[in-house]
Amino acid sequence: MNFLLLNVLIILLCVFIYTIFFLNSKMEITNRKVILVVISGVGTVLCMSFPFSDIYGHYYDLRLIPFMLGALYGGRAVGLSVFLIMIFYRYFIDVGSGFYLAVAQGFILLVLTYFFSPQFKQYVFKKKLAFTSSITLLLIVMTFSINIFLIPSKLDQHHFSVLLNYSIVLFLTFFLVIYMIEYILRNRKIALEFSESERLRVVSELAASVSHEVKNPLTVTRGFIQLLYERDLDQNKKEEYIDFSLQELDRAQEIISDYLTFANPTEKNMFISINVNKEIEYLIQVMTPFALTNKIKLIFEESSDCYLIGDKQKFRQCLMNIVKNGIEAIPNGEGGEITISVKMLEREIIISIKDNGIGMSHQQLKKLGLPYHSTKEKGTGLGTVVVYNVVKAMGGLVQVESEKGKGTTFTLIFSNINEKAPHTNK
């Protein structure tokens, strides 16, 4: 009886392993079926390798349970593959009357699953339990019929007791396994539905917020364009209105760009080797006109070349968002400085961006990185969210230190560095 319980343990282990692979939603269907063939096949072979025997030398095992699981949940191809594995291994063990009985029994179940496996996945939970219970009862009837008609002389009280215990274990194990699998699949489905509804809720709220924020600059632009229709408007006023309109359109474009970056996560297959110093030099060149307009000086404390792995375009946007926020946080601009430094400690790259602006309070720091929260009057907070998301996707960490009236320091720590390909960032 111990070996029969060992069969039960083998089947439960197979179910546990399969659910681990099945819950990986990114795995292709073909790969899942191959894994199911391997797991069901190994489970069948192990059950046959550790059978339970009675005093008359009759062997019993639970090989048909992993076979049925593979056929019902994997489909016809999986069922046929596991059936062939089972028959070949049984042939390897012994070619006798038991072999032909195993072939006949397996073939009957293979035919049943061939017709019912496509519909089985569509069945509700209770119908699946009823269907598998019916198959189990059929197996029990077949087992009793074989013993009654082929070896009636040995069907005594002991033999009948063994058959009854075997039938109970077979029925309860199959019932328990189906219940476990369906319970896991149902929980997975609920989790996916909840995740999808939560994603749609966040996107809906974010879209509503962005729509509201975009309407403001568009409304302002519309007003200035209407003013341009005035006949007695002088040239200076026209240029001023056009300049205001362009600024508002740029603000709308910035909001949409941040939203798209927030909504579309970084894919790792877009990662390349990034020369950090060159990217910051590029940042200085691009942001200098904006900084000079606000009378702010950009300082870069350069170090030796260091390289990290990530999405170059989003890394640039991340740095630009921090520097732009720093520039806008310095009132009047007089004496304003933003210092960017890069250090490499052991296997970490540390990028520090420090401004001497108005700083943030402790409460503002706690809300930093949340959508819709901004320290600016016309901000959406998406720029900082983009910073956090991009750094996290690149395996990094964001640390922020700030004090009211003294400024803010953003520290980006990256451990996903590259020391072997300094020439890949062009």
C-alpha cells in the first residue's frame, strides 16, 4: 500500500510542477504542450516503476491518472504522445497478458479523450468533476471486470479488499487532482481579470487626467489664435501671441509624451550599452538653451567612462525630466546651478543631479513619483513618474533628498552595468 501512496505523491508533484509552468502566461502554447507531455510522461513512467502488489503477484498503479490529465488538459496530440510513452515502457517491463490488457485499457481511454478533450476545457467546474468521476468509475468497473472474468479463482476476500482499496484511492486521487487544478486555474483567471480591470481603471483615470491637462494649453492656444484675427493688432502683439501659442502647444506635446512613456513599459529587448558620460554631455547640449533662458548654469562633473545596460532614448528622457524640473524649481534663475555628477563604485553607477531651487517638504517627498501629484502649479506629475518607471525598468533605484529653500538632489543608482562593450553606444 505504501507504493500506492507513493504514486499519489508522484501525481501531486506533477500537478504542482505543471501549474508553475502554466501560470507563466508568456509561454507559447506549443511549449506548454511539450512540457505537459514531458510531465505526464514522466509521471506515468514513475507510477509504473513503483507499483503496489498483492499476495498473488498482481500489480496496481495509478499510471492512468497522469495519462488522463495530459489528454484532457493538453489535447489529442498530448494524449497520444503520453499513451505511446506508457505502452513502450510497459512493453519494456514485460510482454505478457498484462501488457495487452494495459494496451486495451489505455486505448479505450485514448478514444474517449479524443472525442471529449476539445469540449472538456469549455466545461464548467461541476461538469468537469462529474465527467472525470464518470471516467474513474469506468476504470473501476473495467478493473473489477478483468479480475472477475479472467482470474475468478483468485477473487477471494483478500483480493476483493485490495481491489476495493485500490478503487477508493484511484477515485479520490483523480477527484482531488482535478479539484486542485481547477481551483488553481480559477484563481489564476480571477487574478488576471482583477489585474486587467485595475489596469483599465488606472488607464481610464490617467487618460481623463491627461485629457483635462491637454485641454488647458489647447484652450489657451485657441484664444491667442482668435486674437490674431483682430485687424488693428500690431506686429509685436502678433509675435507675442504666436510665441505664447507655441509654448502652450509644446506643453501639450510634453504631457502627451510623458503619458505615452508611462503607459508603455520599457522592453528589455530594446536595451543596449549606454555610455553615461556621452549621454550627459548630450543632455547638457540640449538643455543649455533652456537653462540660459532661465539664467541657470549647468555643471557636469565628469568621471571616467562607464556603461550601463538600458533603453537609451528613455534614459535620455529620464535625465531631461529631472534637469527640466530642477530648472523650473529655481525661482528667478539668478545664481541658479544644476550640478550633474557620475561615480562608479564597485559594480554600481551613481548619477547625482543637484539643484539649489526651492526644494520640497517632507510631505511632498512622500508623494513624489505618484501620478497626478506635482509641485508645479501646471504640472501633472507624469514627468517624475516616468523617471521612476524608467529607472526601475533598467534595474535601478531612485533616491531623493530635499530641503525647503535649499534644493533637491536626485540620485540614480544602477547595478545593471556593462564593462565589455564600450563601443556600442553611438
